[in-house]
Amino acid sequence: MELLNNILVKPFVDMVEAPDFLMQVLWEGLVSGILYALIALGFVLIFRSSRIFNFAQGIMVVFAALALVGFHQLGVPAWISVILSLGVMFVLAVSIERVVLRPLVGQPDIILFMATIGITLFLIGFGELIFGGENKVMITEELGIPTGEFIFEPFGGFLLLEQKDVTAVVVAAVLVVALLLFLNKTRMGRAIRALGDDHQAALSVGISLQTIWVLVWFIAGIIALVTGIAWGARAGVSFALEVIAYKALPVLMLGGLESITGAIIGGLMIGLLEKLFEIYWGQPLLGGNTETWFAFVLALFVLLFRPQGLFGERIIERV
Amino acid sequence: MLYRTSGQFKTSYTADMALFPVRQDAILLAIILAFAWVILPLTASEFAFQTLLIPILIYSLTAMGLNILTGYAGQLSLGTAAFMGVGAYACYKLVTIMPWMNPVVAILMSGFFSAGVGVMFGIPSLRIKGFYLAIATLAAQFFLVWLFEKWAWLYNYNASGAIQVPNLDMFGVTVAGPTADSMTQYYVVLAIVSLMTMLCINLTRGTLGRTWKATRDMDIAAELIGINLMKSKLTAFAISSYIIGVSGALFVFMWRGAAEPNLFDIPLSFRILFIAIIGGLGSILGNYLGAILIVGLPVILNTLPQTFGLPISSATVEHLNIMIVGSLIIFFLIIEPHGLARLWALIREKLMIWPFPH
């Protein structure tokens, strides 16, 4: 009874008793959820247009952030370093397409997946060689990101929103809207979606596979840079950031590998639920640190009922 | 010339399907076995045992376990390291609860625990396929590693949270623990790995192996010709996890000597996957070739700068190492996506008709 009470009743009583704390928890969950969604977006874009499960998205986040900080440390003004790091991401996209993807066109999915793990290892070694392995501070202030706090007092309580988190949420929202507009309204965007729908049909109407692949990897690079800035402002820039890439995987499972909406909603859901679970169930009952696995187990249960994720394309198999 | 098959006639189906249809294969294997059992142990140094021979054997075994699941039954798994951990922790509990137990028996028994856990995490594979399943196995990876850390009973409430291998005797000889001799450990590992390899070769050639291959190639078609998918997938999970569990126990008891939870973290899983893929999915030989490459390469790269007297710091060497391993993975995938085993098969075919290819 004691255990049942602890699992089923007490957490909810706690939530109602301290609504301001609950809101704080939800806000934290929302912010991390947005960042998971951003990384998942990078995955989805590449998966849709090329069926490549891009494991390197996480290290691209680190690499973009390190390049940004690295340029600034050389004395380049903050905004110019942003442009320079975008250039780095473009060069990266072109070279990945040239060196890795082009020779591997048409190989089984798992081979391409392994190749992206190879890219990950290469970038880890390369990044540590150039930028060093130590933790760096993101150039938050130089980029004009506010660092103050908003303090609210709902229900006579206390709620603290860091301004850089608010900025991250706003920027992420703008980025998502821009991306959706780009994919739906522009010629290039339509070409990307066409390639995702049917490779051969897209090729036959004259869409260039190589251009689109470079473009898609470059967009993933832009997303990586934004994620890197937002996450780096919270936790500093280091190779430990790479592990958040793993967090994007359950988001993909939950939302479906092909769906942009799924990535966003899945990201928010996982961000919120894992924070709630950690605070109200994980820490008091399981000894904490449940955030490492909760999202995966949750996604696993959802998949048992919907094998293609919540928003994924229905899997149709023909013999 | 060396591989000429002329004169070796097969008069029955059994002879054609024999383990060594070509006599030279058997001779080559005999030479390799002689090397592994007699010549290498006599000539190898302590350094070679610890950095090359023992790890190569253990990694080959783990990769073989993964290969059964991914290469033969077609179920991609990213949770290998966690199943190794289950084997290692199970073995630790077995030898600390029952210290009189023969360590080899304990190692072989610990595989059953990881087989059980493997079947449990294999159940979703009945509904989930492809990359979705791969991510689902990550649930096992992260959950189990968390459990190793939080469940203090597993490491006997040690203050350090790590498991230490005690001294274990078998027939009066210390085979595991701080005072064990490398050569003894090598022989124990070699014996278990040889046994398991024989088991795997025959399993994959038999009914079970063919059911797995049918499931891998197209599961709906396999179901239509009367294969029970549930049985086929779950046996693959069970046998693969058993082998991985045993190799995990060997990994800690015969090589590392101690383990903490994060040893079984995701980089280890990827390492095993690299070995299996670079060696060749759906091949037994490939696991050995892959392990030799992945284990041997960093050792060679580490010693290169010293031999040439280049003034490079060890941290730089470490980073260069990761870079080179990453690029080599891509390189090998590009030149032969089917792995080193396929490369060997091509060479062997060429040798058979050499020097007159027409």
C-alpha cells in the first residue's frame, strides 16, 4: 500500500500542492524538449531525403559550436564567426557528400548508417585535435543573447525563466516555421520532399540528387549550429554535448522517422515527460538519473502499439 | 596453385555440403589453429597477450554473438555492451555467492542470464523492424547500464560501485584475478572461443541458421513458407545474447580484471558493431578479421610515432587514432561493403584458378 501510494497518489498530491514548482519543472522540460526536437529535425530531414540514418547529427552540433567559439577566440567578431561557422558546415556538407555518400549510393541502409558513425568518429578526433578536448564557454553575450531572468509569481509562488532559454525557444520556433515554409513554398524545398517521396520519380523529372544531398546536409548543419548555440549557452560547449544526440533517437521513434511534425511534438513530449518522471517518480523512488533511459522505454512502449511511431508513414510491405 | 581444387571430386550431396568442401581450407585452418594453440603462446610477450591476443579473441566472440542476431537473423541491435554487462555481473554474483564453483562453469552459466534478458528485450522485435528496432535496443543499453549503477546488490554494496575479480582457481591453477598468469587466461579464453565458434558454424549451417537467414531476407515470405517468426527471432536473440553474455564475462574476468558500469556504455556497443560490419555481416570468419583490424590498428598506430621518433604527444596520438579509425571504417565500407570476409572469399576464388584464369 505504501508503495502504491508513493507511485499513484503522492506525486500528484505534490504537483497540486506546489503548482509553481510544477510549472518550473514543466518549463525546464519544455526547453530541453525544444532542443531535442531541433536535433531530431536534423535527423528527419536527412532521413526523408536520402534514407540515411544520420548518426553524426550529434557531433555536428558539437563541431558547429566549437567552430563558432574557436573563431571568436581567434579575435573574429561574434556575428562574423557565425557566418564563418556556417561556411564550415557548408564545406562539411559538401565533403561528406563527395567523399562518403557518393561512393555509397544504393548500399543497404545499415552500411550508410555505419558510414555516419565513421563520420562521427572522424569528427570527434578532428575536433579534439583542432579545438582541444576541454570544456568551452559559449559566447552568449557577444551574440547579443540576453542573460537575465524573468521572475513570475504565479499562485503566490516563484517561477524563474532564464532569458537565454526564452531566446532559445523563440529562435527554435522561428527556425521551425522558416524550415516548414522553405520545404512547402520554395522550389528547392519541394525538390527535397519529392526526393523523399520517390527517389526514381524525382530523378526522372530532373532533380539533382547531389545538389539536394549537399543542401540537406547543409540545412542539418545550420540546425546543428543553432542547437549548439542554444545548448552551449545552457551547459557549455564540450564533447559531452554529443550524448544529447542519443536523446533525439527516442524522439524519432515516438514521432516517426519521416515526420517533421512528429519530431517537434515528440521532442516536446519527451522533454516534458522525462522531466516530470525524473522529479516526481525517479528521484524519490528509483534513486534518480532516470533521464538516461526513460525516453527510450517510453518510446518502446508507444512503438509496441504503433510500430511506425505516432506520425510516421504507415509501413506497407509487399512480398 | 596453392588452392587448386582439381582432383577433389564430390560424389554425394553430403560430401558437397561438408564443412570443408575444399581440402586446402582444412589445411589452412589447421595451420591457424597450430599457431593459436602452440606457436603464439610460446612466443608472445606479456604485452602481446594483454593488448592483442586475449582482446582479439574476446571481441571476436562478442562480434560473433552480434553477427548471429544482425548478420544471420537480420535484427539490428545497438545494445551489445549492456548484454555483455549482464554476463559480467551475473558471473560476478555467481562466483561471489558460490566461491567453490568452477570459474569456467560460472562463465558459461552467466550467459544464460544475459540470454534471458536478451529474450525479454527481443520481444518488441516481433512488431518493430529496422531502425525503429535498433533504437529500441538502445532502451536496453541505457536502462541496463543505469541498473548496474543503481542496484547495489549487483556489486555487493561495494563503496566504489565497481566489481573486482577475485582470485579464482580451477584444478589448482589460478585462472582469474590479479595473480593469474596471462598464458593460462589465454588458454581458457581460446578454449571457450574455439568451442563457441564450432557451435556457431554448425548452428548457422543447420535448420536454425537457415530459418534465420530466411527471416533476414524477407520475413513475410519466410512466414508464408511456414517459418514461425516468433521462434526464429527469439532464438536468435537468446543464442546471440548467450554468446555475448559469455564474452562479457570473459571480458571482465579474463582480461580487464575489474569493471564499472560505464565500461559497458554505448561506445563499446559501437565497437562491436564495427567489428561485425567491417568483418562482414553473415560470416563467422569475418568476426576474427574485424577484431584483428579494430583491436590491432590502435596498437600499431600508438607505436608508430615512437618507432619513427616523431615528437607527438600521446593526446594527439589518441585523437589521430580516432580520426584514422573513423576514416578507415568509411574506407572499408566504400571498397567492400560486405566486409573483409567477402574480400577473403574473392581472393580465395582468384587463387583457385590462378595462374590460368581462363
